[in-house]
Amino acid sequence: MQIFEQIAALRTQIGDWKAQGLSIGFVPTMGNLHDGHLSLVKMARERCDKVVASIFVNPLQFGPNEDFERYPRTFEDDCLKLQLASTDALFYPTVAEMYPHPQTQTRVVVADDITVVFEGATRPGHFDGVATVVSKLFNIVQPDIAIFGQKDFQQFAVIERMVEDLAMPITLIRAPIARDVDGLALSSRNQYLDAKQRQIAPKLYVALHDIAQALSSGNRNFSDLEKAATEQLLREGFNQVDYIRVVDPQTLAPASVDQREFAILAVARLGSTRLLDNILITAA
């Protein structure tokens, strides 16, 4: 696996591959990799001739009270995992390489109908930071395919909107959520759970699955289902439920009774750990 820290050097390699007619799959990450990330690399490996991953902790998507400096950085371990997953190239830039004009950085702003709700409601500017860095990474890597995990459902919706609106020649793939054997969605945040919290955590997926079953059975009392799931999680030991919502998977607007496709989005807290999960279903 080749490691590139400079944009120019990576572009030279990408140009060589493209001159040979090779296809490129791209998996952007912020590092601290787990099996969920590696499943995305495997998917890219199956679809493309060359696989590029990136590790970049993006300061633009962290708010003033968020933990940019404390975000776990495990570069050597990440490199080993990517090598074992047969990654061809890793892009590992510095902040200065990515943002040479930090005080006057050009931003990509996606329409607020999908950026100010849910995760964006309490993190103003977060998705502008996501869109900006992903747009820049796409310009650098020029992939044919880019793969993201379904767990960050809203993030994918934002990137999908950006790619469509800006006519970027990239195929996006939303990979299914990688889960532990008990159903808990794999996440770097899971390492912060203590033993008791780790036993409680899978109940978030159970609550979402119960809503999915109800929707599949024809129940369209969305608010009742959301309220019941919230109360269930609090009874079972979660400290707080930020939201559980049944939405239109394309627009993230509240679901309507006459549609068939639903996304069930949820965030719940165990202590200081914030767990995200979702289920995407097509009901009869």
C-alpha cells in the first residue's frame, strides 16, 4: 500500500491508473478504523481495479465545543488494517495540505432542508464541513465509485444531494450497516461503553426493528411508534433519546401514510456516548 501525504503526488498516481484504464474505488474515513470501515474497503475491492482510502480528521465539521483534538488517532493500526484489506493507496494529508487558506476557506453549502434537521439541528455548520471536505476529496481522488456506510444516514443524504446538484461523475454506494453479533452497529464510539452499557446498547437496534415490523404490518401511527420506542429505551437503561423518527429516506421529511419506503433514524445516549443507528425498509 502506498501512502500519500501530498495532493500532487496522489494525483500523479491517479493519473497513471486512469491512463491504464483502471477504475478507482474510494473510501473516505477519519481513521480509528473498525470492521465496518474495512467492509467498505472490501466492497470497493470487489467493484474496482484500484482502491484508495483516506484518513483525515476534518476540522471543518467539528463545532467549537466538540472534540477535534481528542478525536482518536490510530494511524499505525489503521495502516495495518488497510494493508491487510488490500488497499492500494492511502491519502493521509495534513490540515495545512487540505486547507491552505484556513481563514478564507471556500465552503460547499448544501440546502438546509436536509442539513439543519436531526444531526444538523444541534451542530450548525457540521454538514457544510462534511460537504466541503468530501467535495475536495472527490476532486483529488477522482473516483469512479465512492462508498459510505449507511449508519451515517443523513451524511449520505447530504453527499448524495451534493453529487447530484453539482453533476459530479461519481457513483455513490450506501453500504449496509456492519453489526456485531448482538445487532449493535459497529462504531468507533462503542469503545467508550463500559461493560454494563455495552449490554444495553444493542437494545437500540431492537427498538428500531420493532418499529420496522410494525410498519411492515401496516401500522402508520408514526408518532405513537416513536413515542413507544423512546419510552422503551429509557426503561431499558438509556440515559437520553435525542430522537427516533420515521422519515422519507430521500428527503428526510416526516414519513407520509401513503409511501412504502421508510428510514427509521435514531440517536440515543448511554452516559456520554452518543449512539446512532437506523433501519431502511420497504413495506408492503
